[in-house]
Amino acid sequence: MSEYLFYIVAAITVTTAVYLIFEKNPVFGALYLIQTMVSLAVLYILLEAQFVAAVQIIVYAGAIMVLFLFVIMLLNLDIKEEARNALPFQRIPAILMGIALFTVICIVIRSKLLQGKQDQYTTAYVQSIGNTKLIGNLLFTDYLLPFEITSILLFVAAIGAIMLAKRKL
Amino acid sequence: MNTELFAYLVIACTKIVLVFGVVQLMIISMIWLERKIMAHMQVRLGPMRVGPHGLLQPIADGIKLLFKEDIIPAKASKFLFIVAPAMAVIPSMLTFAVIPFGNKVQIFGYSVDLVITDINIGFLYIFGVSSLGIYGIVMAGWASNNKYSLLGGIRSAAQMISYELTLGLALIGVVMLTESLSLVDVVNAQAKLWNIILQPVGFFIYFTSAIAEVNRCPFDLPEAESELVAGYHTEYSSMKFAMFFMAEYANMITVSAIAVTFFLGGWHGPFLPPVVWFMLKLSGCLFFFIWIRSTFPRLRYDQLMHFGWKFLLPLSLLNILITGLVMVVKG
């Protein structure tokens, strides 16, 4: 049952992602991206990662995409054909860089770096405690330092954004 | 198909249809009640002609809206213009899936929980779904190809993002006390003492942000008539307009149901059956919404933003901090 669901949702995700790339109107592009985000959240639920799914919807589909749409609508971008070919020589380097990035991602995913904790955290064990509680506990014990560093990084980024946007403070 | 699965399916579908029907009925009666209550608060009579005390007025309005001409502006983005009202209604209905409206009951030997589904991320689910509700309004504003609609849509997006933050932070105090994200656990923890007594500041922040989140007076800037004609639904007519109307009332019922669940003890209460208690508390909250609408004048836009970011947000962070401190001190 859940395999069929996976194939259906995965097909939707990939289709909307492709549409996103080929869509000329930026507003429709943003809407396709929202659909991609939401279907990714469904995939997370199928992988028993309910917390990640909820955060995916709240943060990406709910907050970040609203800001995207906000900016696109405020600027009310016109579709200009000449703007699409502003950089005529970018096509071949872009394809090469894309392939390079894809290879790097594949290597990193296969490496030991991203394996994390596996042996004791079986699906049954995670289900018995609850996704959210387990992630919370790990973030504030084993992964406290990376967690705090990330939060400081985000804080700095937020201050930087305000400084850039508002010259006269 | 085995009997257990069949029973499960029947029970689940019955609950969904029941909750959906009750919410629809409440929307219809809310439209009448709002007009009547506001009228009496302003020493008027309100609708009196259709039925006794205008009781059939919502039905007459509904029929009238159905027969009205459905106008789509010439340069509008047609697909989004049609989809936007549905995108506004659906998220407000989805939230009811996790709200417990009664205790366990025995029907034909099966023990039935009076909640559509009890998921362990209920709290996060509510915010995930409600954050998607913005798109209907924003899309309506953009697709109409009308500057008043666009301004209304953008205003409401800014307002909802700002107040969603405090809406979530206000409830975190309750989640900390309950130590669970499941709404059934939140209700069960309030069997003896309602959370409004433990979290009065949280309740105040929640209710204020809830009014802003559903774009109600005094925070109804997205549809300020004097500046924006009617805001994001300026170009809408007929049933599409009615759907935005429904979405607003459904959202109001949703945030009230969350307030009842998190702060007012859910279905707990003496003497009367749990479901009745839940409906009573819900009606109380909805009456409060109408009361506020007929009492306060509309804020200015900058006042709204200042109030949200410079008063409510620090207050809600302080509330979380104090809740945490008290919990540590008490062990």
C-alpha cells in the first residue's frame, strides 16, 4: 500500500519540480515549488518522520514560500523574452556544473559522514518514544554544539539581512 | 474485507462527515448570530423579515448568492482566480481532524474516540495546515488583476506571517506544561485545572493573535473598506465570494476550537455530557469574537505591525521563559 503511495507522491514531486524549472511566469513557478515542498512532506510521513514533515510544511511551504510570493507579487515581474538569454554562454558550463554537483551529492550521501546514529534507533524504538521527543533530546544532548553554532549562524544572518535592508538605523 | 477494518472505515468516515456537517451548520448559524448580536449591541433589530426574527436570512442569502452572476475579470489569471476560494476554505476545515470534541464513547461494542485522528504531532499539524491558509487569500489578491485586491492580499500575507509567530509561541507554554504535542493529551491534562488559570498571559496572546490571524475586526486591515474597497475579494462575486465568507467563519470556528482545547479545558466539565461542554465553550469563544467586533474600531496598519512585533512577540517569549523557570523551580 505505502509503496504505491510512494510512487504516486514521488511522481507528483518530480513533475512539479520539472514544471517549476520550465515555467515562465514566476508566480506559477512559486506555486509549483509549494506543491513540491508539500509532496516532499508527504514522502517524509511515509518514511515515518512526522516531525520533519510538519517542520517542512510550516517552515518551507508555509513561511518561506509566502515571502517568495510576497516579493514576486510586489515587484510584479513581467515576462521578458530577452531577459531569458542574458547570459548566452552559460548553458554548457551550467550543465557541467550541474553534473558535478550531482556527483558530489551522490558521493556525500553514500559516505559514512551522513549515516548518523543507526543501530539503536530502529523504527519501532523511534515510534515508542515519538519522533519529536527523540529529536529534541538528541539536539540538546549529543548534538548541542552543532545546534548552537547553527542558531548563532542564523542569528548573524538575520542581523546581516536587517543591516543590508535598512541602511539608516 | 475483515470486520475490524470495515468498522474502522465506517467509524472514521462517520466522524469526518459528522464534523464537517456540524462545522457547515455552525458557519450558517454564525452568519445569522453575528448580524443579530451586533445589531442588538448597536440598539438595532438586525434581519427581521425572513422567518421569525430573520432566522431564515442565511438561507435566503445563500440562495441569492447562488443565482448571482459569476464574474471573472477580463485580464485575471483565470485558473488561480477559480482555485483561490477553495484554497482558502480547505485548510480551515482540515484543522478539525485533530481537535478532540468529546470523551470516549461506546457504540455497538466499539470504543470510539471523539476525535477524527489523534496524532502525536497534533500541535505542529495545526500550524502546518493554518500556514497554508494564507495562499488562498494571496492568490485571490494577485489573480484578480486589481490593485486593491493585490494590496489587500499583500497586507494579509504580512499580517498573517507576523501573527502566526505569536500564535504558535503563545501555545508553547501549554505544550511545555503538558509535555506532549498530542491534543488529546493536552485535554486530558486539564481534567482538574484549566490551562487558562496556569497560562493567563498565554491565553491573552493567543486570542489577540487569533483575531489578527483570521482577519477579524479590529485587525481586519486586509479588507479595510475605506482604503481598499473590499481587499482581496473585491473582484469576486456569486458563490466564490460566499466561499471566502465561509472560509473566514470556518477559520474563526477553528481558532476558537483550538483556544477551547488548549486553554479552556477541552470537553471537560461537570454534569453535562462532554460534547455539550465543548460546544458551549466554543459558542462562548465565538460570541467573544462578535463582541470584540462590535466594540473596537479598526487599527491603523503601522499600529498593527508595531503591536505584533514590539509588544506581543516579546511578551510571548517572556511567557515561555517564565513558564520554563517556574517548571525548573518546581521540579
